Amino acid sequence: MESKELMLKAVTILDGKKARNIKVLNISPLTTIADYFVVCSGGSTTQIKALSDALEEELEKVSVHFIGKEGFNSANWILMDYGSVVIHIFSEEMRSFYSLDRLWSDAEKIDYKDFL
């Protein structure tokens, strides 16, 4: 699956599960670690885990498997690495603290809503 297609699929899943404040950053011109970061928030640890579970389940249905997943037990910041797309699911507090949106402010912001 192409990285843009994977990013759009992930965003569609997250949006369908009511993830908050979804942001997509095209980081490909800035680094080789991935093409896109998808950043979103959940309202509780239960929702954060549910968002992660939904992504894993739905992407496995189309034979896309993550390379690594970190933070599931604490569920304050779950990182799911799909190679070309890295998904960050934060609690509101952790998202504010780490401020990836600000840290990667040079990245192009993608308006995914046109694709939903």
C-alpha cells in the first residue's frame, strides 16, 4: 500500500472512531524516518487503546501490519509505526507536553477532510 493511501486509510479509521484533533504532517521532505505523521488525541486511556486496536484490526484486514507499537500499556501516548506512516495517539495532556505539531512545524500540513 502506498504511503498516501495508508495515511488516508488510517485517518479514516481514526475519524470513524471519534479521534480528536487529527493532524497529518507530510514529513518526507524533512526526514527519512517516514513520509507522514498522523497525530491525534483520545479523551481517555480507554479511547486511546480503542483507537489503537481499531487501527491494528482494520489495517490487518488489508494485510498491513505495524512494524512496532509502543506505549499501549500506559495509553498516554501510543506510537504505531507502519514504516512510511507513523501514528501518534495521545492523551490531551501528553500531546500538549510533547507538542509534535510545534516540533515538526516545518512539515506540510495535509487537510485530510477533503478525502473523507
